[in-house]
Amino acid sequence: MPAKYVIHHKTAKPRFRPIGKLGIVEWREDCSGCHNCVKRDCVYRLYRDEADTLRNEVGYLDYIYQCKGCLNCIQNCTKNILTRVVNPEFRRLGDGYYTPDLILSTWYQAETGKIPVSGAGYGGPFSGPGFDSMWTDMSEIVRPTRDGIHGREYISTSVDIGRKLPHLEFENGRLMDDPPPLAETPLPVIFDRIPPHWRRGAVTSAVAMAAAEIGTLAILDEASLRESGGSLRSHAIPFITAPHAATANPAEAATLVMIPDGPDVMAVQTALKREHSAGIVAIRIPAAPGVTGRAADLARGGADVIQLAFDSHGRERGAAQPRHLRDVLRDTHTTLVREGIRDEVTLIASGGIAAAEHVAKAIICGADMVAIDVPLILALECRLCGECERGQPCPIALEEIDAGFGARRIVNLMAAWHSQLLEMLGAMGIREVRRLRGETGRCMFFEDLERDTFGRWFGKRKTDS
Amino acid sequence: MVRQEENGLVSTVPSNRHRPESRPQDASPERFEYADVSRRIRPAPPRYRNEIGKFGIHRGPQCAACGRCVDTCRHGVHVRPEGYLHVMRPYDYRCIGPGCGDTGSYCIDACPQGALKLAVNPVSETMGDCRWTPDLLLSTWAMAETGRPPGNHLESEVGASGGGFDRLRFRFPDSPPPGLSREDISTKLLLNRRGDSRPRIEIDIPWYGGGMSFGSTNLRALLGKARVAKAFNGFTCTGEGGYPERFIPYKDHVITQVATGLFGVREETIQRARIVEFKYAQGAKPGLGGHLLGDKNTPSVAAMRETVQGVSLFSPFPFHSVYSVEDHQKHLDWIAHVNPRALLSAKVSTPGDVDMVAVGIYYAGGHIVHLDGSYGGTGAAPNVAKKNIAMPIEYAIGRVHQFLVAEGIRDKITVIASGGIRTPADVAKAIAMGADGCVIGTAELVALGCIRCTACESGRGCARGIATTDDELLKMVDVEWCTQRLVNLYAAWRQMLVDLLFRLGLDSVSALRGRIDLLGHLDYENEA
């Protein structure tokens, strides 16, 4: 039996004081100086640690970050002068998609490499748009392993990238086809191109190093690869924008390269393959309306790998009423299935994959695997403040990050995601992620459940506003 | 707060926090042997000095101590103890807010000095979440303190999750049928419908307490749960952490749970119980096993579970002896033979085929099918499981009910719903959709002062002293207080439920079952 795929995590404390959610505000006037709040009532001893930290100046001041909001100090204050507030800086973090809670959770995972665990049930909304309208199913009785996901048996998260033959042909017992090359990643997650405003300092190196450490792949620009002198090449997918000049460039020796979609993209693919006989060529298509047709055309025309690139919120690009990745992927997947060519091509979904659950859900909708970018930057403590896009200095000095430290944080995040993927696969009773692709039977969709339950009782759902 | 000493001197009694531990630790069961637990409502004031309310009242320095506010307020906000010159700091958590202005008992207007100021308490706005809104937390606290329905200033029926229970509303007839009186309305719930040789157990209220294990939750809180179960002729459940000795006086009201870890499952604990529950899965972490982090595995917990102290305990999933409905039947047969008088319950989560699972439980010999929806739970669970796996209970109830009806066995099995039941209105909605009754968990913990900070699992456990095994933290509550808070909560819930049934014109809670015609959904045209 092969060794289990494990991503080792090691704590990587943040460089900057993270933004916490809750803070305790105190009005100094009227304080009786009893110090109950400091000495007695914080069961987490944060106030005491604060004093120590101030005296000794070790590391960042983590007391606000770590306030768990238990209200003990507030409710026991002799003079009732303490109050709890939500940190306004926390509220400003991110946007409607990358919510403050999601960012904090990503930071936690990047720091510890552990699955976020909490008590007291789920406190979020009943459902929501996009991925939030999907519930993965579980199996009451059947489980993939007899001794659970922490046991000896194996739940595989490996996926193949590349063209596959629809069938094998033999003549006189001899295989007539030459199977096309396949690349394998142990995780259905690869690292997407980092948007230019984040490509600072050692960020690209950190991403490539993390990919190499966990055995997955990172899509890197030719420029980044050249600058690195080829040291990042082992786990890179070169993104080639000028294929005609590709001969003496990093595409050389790469088993897998990526090109943007274009009118003569199949010709480019053929040319690249001729020059690199073992190569797999991936084609990146911006997911605009009509992308399903385009993907089907390419698949019919012999494309190996297709990346559907959605915007950072997982929506179609350039549409008045953009659909979510969830629906576009399901369309594309079923179209390819109907045409009988789904198994021949690899589909990568990117854009809007913000949490571990999204990986499983995108695969259920029909992707083979996903590519991520924003979570990688979040792992490096980014606050999505957008200052860099406006040309302003970065509040966390992203350009000064150490490549090894950055890689550590990304590896930790992937370790946490991998563990969560195992939890979900385990609950679903599925023992390898390849079998999850398009497996909508292991998922329940909000609109179906509503229609089958409330629709039967209460008639038509009012048009969603 | 003030006590007249024998020698005539007035002295202040030390506040609760400073009271030396007057009783020996939980070691001696006899000391806590209560023959009777009363259903009587008694005030159970909050255990913190500054209880949190929706509003805050600030008394400025202009106060002339005239006492007008004390005379005016009918909600106990302003208090001046006998013999005192000054009015005490306002108990502003009792304040019902600006709506009080119309009632003639509005202190703000009454104060001749203009010394009082009313504002929304900023802390209350930071509490809770979509499912348990600040108003739901505060109204549960109010019920636990007073034993009465909370005032209208709090939204005590629905949360803000934007779906399910929170969008369902009852459709009341114009007037209740003549001759119906509240006293005649029955809230009894029959648990054995099979008509077999086993006891026909009936409980007085259509809900009972959910399983929380010794190890996850403070024993004092668990005892409070057991005692309120006795008071209301209901049940609570051991959870999977074993059967503490101190439950024995309440054994007729404690369900023994058999979970995959089999912690504390022995012949005597099975023979002791009137109901034995198999936990196949739980809503908070469907498809995953129980999970007790090492920090909470103290020596007493380890002894009870027969494990090593400090080790994280993962219960496997599923039962390794059950991979089919036939296996499940063998399982039930095992318990049925060990205890020939016990009812058999199976707690399952809510996968897409939950209706088939329910039918399987019936044919295997179960009396109760307990559906645990995905949005509830009190235990520690990966966030990814809590949010995403299995369906919310609102969908599962109707599916199971209708499937059992179609199979012709609906009246042979009791369907219990749990996982997100927060209010008596939720109970009623679940029953109207087809359940017979409910199991509650979080609501009980909230009554004991839980603020849903969700840090139950980490380190020493709950900072509020509820879900902890830490020697110091568990002293934050005592058994009597826990019992009284829960008795008050149950009494208030029952009163609200009876009131709801009255307004619906129904004479019993069992008449509500499956009455989907009495419900409407705010997001639908409601013309089925």
C-alpha cells in the first residue's frame, strides 16, 4: 500500500498583528481600580498577558486578536464601565465575498495548518448565493473506511491532468495507441497566476516553493520563471503568452504548459506539442457567457486541459446578470458528458474558490480540480485593502516577505484544506476525489430542496429579490 | 444584598463571586440528593453582576434620589432597598426600552431632574448570530429568569437566518372555537406508538433535552437538565460520555445513549434506562464522529470513559458493527434483550435519503426516530461540517412525515426533530410540518448563560462555566440555579406553546401534527 499523502504543518506566526473581531472598550473615568477584569475575570488570561507583553515586547500583541468575547470581564466589572464592540477594522476587512470571518479563518489555517473547529452549532444564514446554496450530502451508514479518516485506510485526493483516450485499441494483442502524457497532483488544487499587483518581492517564489513542497503545481508567468533562473521550474506550469518565441524559453522541458485562449489556439497547441513532445497543453478561457460552447468546441478539437477562469467572486465575466461558477460548471460538465467526451479532457475551475468547502463543491459541479489565487495571498496576511492596486504602500509590506515563511503559511493553509477535504469526502462516503467529479447525487441544492418541500406546500416561490 | 445581622447591625453579604466555596466539590452525591424537583417558577436571577439587556439606563449625577423612578417603573429596573437613601444602579437589563413610553411607567419622563438616559446597549448588538439573534438570546435569558414569556420588546419567535423556521409563520383563525380554554389544552407527547409489550411512555411536554456528554459539559449543568426532566416528566440524555453516578436519582428521566465510542455503555446503564438511544450521527457533524479535545479530557472524564487523560477522543463513524439495516436491527435486538422494558430510539442525521432511513428504523423495531438537522448541535465540530454537510431540519421533517404516511406506518413511530429548535414557535412549526415532538439543546445552554461565543472546545472549555470540565470554571454555576433556570424556561415555553395552540384553536399538541395548512412561508405565494 502506498504511503498516505500528508501535508505537514508547522506553526507560522503572523508577521503583523492580525485584526481581531472583538475588542473590549473601557471608560477610564469611574474605574474603581479593583482590577477584577485584569486579575480575575479573564479566563483566557489575556489581560495578564497583555501586561507581560508590553513589558517584554515579544512578538506581536495578540490580545485583541485573541479576545474570545466571553463577556466575563464586562459582566463582572465592579462599575459596569466595560463594553464589547466589534472592531471596526474587522468590519472593513475584505468584501461581500471574502468576508471578514472568511479572512480570519484563512489566517488561522495559514498560521496553524489546522481545521477550524468550534462549538455551538452553525450561526450563519440559512443559505446564500453560489456555493452557499449547496449542502454536500453525507451517508448515514456507509463509510469508505472501516476505521474512519484517521485510521489506516486511504482516501485519495489525487487527480490527473491531461488528455485521456476514450478507449484503447489493440491489434494482435498489441496496444496501438500511444497514451498521451498525464501529470498527477496529489491534491485537486493548483496555484493560479498571481494577479500582477500582488507579484511583489518573494511572493511568486513563496507560491512556487509551497507548490513544490506539497507536490502540486503553480501557474507562473514566463517572466517570473526567467527571473528565478529556472529554480522554480520543477513544479511550475509556465503561462505562455507569446508562443512563437517559445523555443528558448521556460516552456522548454516543462511537461505542462498553459496558453490563453485565442482564435488559433489549437494551432498553438499543436506547435507547442511538436516542439515539446511530452507536453500537455492547458488552455485558459475567461469564463464569459457562452463559455460552455467554447469549452465543448475545444474539447472536441482535442484540447488536453481547459481552465475556466471566473472572476474573483466566482462569477461569469462581462455578463449583465453573471451566473455563478456553480451553474456554469454544471452546464459545461453535463454538455461534455452528453457529447461523450467528458473523460477525455481535464477541467480546471478558478476564481472564487475561497475555502476548502468550495473545492469539494466545484468538483461536485463538474470540475476535475480548482486553481486558487486570492486564498494564497490571504495566507500571506493580506487584508484585501486594495491599497496596492492604487499604487499605495502595502500595510503588511508584502514585498518584504521571506519566501520560506510565505511558503510555510501557504503549506499550512493547504494542510488545513486537505484535512477538510478528507472530512467532507469521509462524510460523503467517497474514498477518492476523482469519483466526486460531477457527483451531484452527493449534494443537495437549495432550489431543489425548497421546491420539493416548501414548493409542494406553499406553491410558487416569490421571485428572488 | 443586605442582611440584618442578629446583633442588629447591617452588613452586606459578600456578592456571589466572592463567596467562599461553601460546599465540598461534586464528590458526595448524597448532599445533592433531591427527592422532589418542583415545577414551581421562582426567580432565578442572572449570575453576573452586570446582566446584559437590550437597553441601557444611565443615571446621571443630577439624580436627587427622590425615588420617583422606583415608584414609576413596573419592570424592576429601579430599586431602592428598604432603609437606603440612594437608588441602586439600574437593573437595566430588565428595561423594555422606548416602547415603555406609552405605558405610563416610563422612568425617563417621570424623572423630575432629567437625570435618566435610555440608549440601546452596544454590547447586545455584538452578541449572537443569524440563527440566535441578540433578541433570541436575551428573550431566552428573560424566560429563564422569570418563567414567563418575554416582553414584546424582544423578538422571541424567529431569528434572522433568512430561511426555514425564520420565514415560516402561523396562520391563525380569526377567533378560537368557543368553549376552548387554555387549561384544557394538552401538551402531552406519546413516545411509544408501536403498541408492543413495552411501556406506553408519555411525557408532559412535546420536547426533551438533548444528549450532552459528561466531558463536554459541566456536570452541574447536566444535573440541572436531568432535574428539569424529572420536574416536567420528560427526558434528558446522557450523550456519549458515560452515565455519571449522580444521574441515578433521575434515572427514570435519563436516556442512555449508545454512541459509536461506546463510552460508559454497560449492562447496568442500559438496564437502568426507560429509553435507550442509538446515536448514528449528529447534526452538527454529520458523517463524522464525536470529538472531545484533549484539554477537556480530565482525570474524571478519562475515568468515566475508560481512556487516558489528556488524549483527544474521536468517536468513530459510523458504528463499525452496522453497515446495513439488518445490522441495525441486530443492534436494536441486542438492547431490546438486555432491557426488555426500554423504548428504542435512533438518532440520525439528515442525508438526502433520510426518509428511507426512518422507515428502516421502524422496521428494525425502533419506537422513536430522532432526526438531527444540520444547523444545530452544541458540541465541537469542524466549521466545514457544521455549515455544509446534510440538510437543515426544516426539509427533513416533511420528507420523513410524508414518506411514513405513504408507507402506512406514520402512527406506529414517534418522530422527533432537533437541530436548530430555538423557541416554542420552532417546536410548533416542526410539529405542524409533521414531527411529533422536538429535542432541544442550545436553548437550554443559553438559559444557563451561554452567549454562543463558540469557544466551547478550546483550552479549559467554556468561559461561562457551562461546557467545561475545568475545576475552577465549573464552579461558576451550581445545580440548584441551573435547575431553576431550566424549570423557568420550560414553564415559559409551555405557556407560550399553549397560547399558540389556543390561538390556533387546537385542544392538543398532537392535533397540530402535520397541519401544514396552518403554516405560511413569507417567500412563497402560499397558494399550493
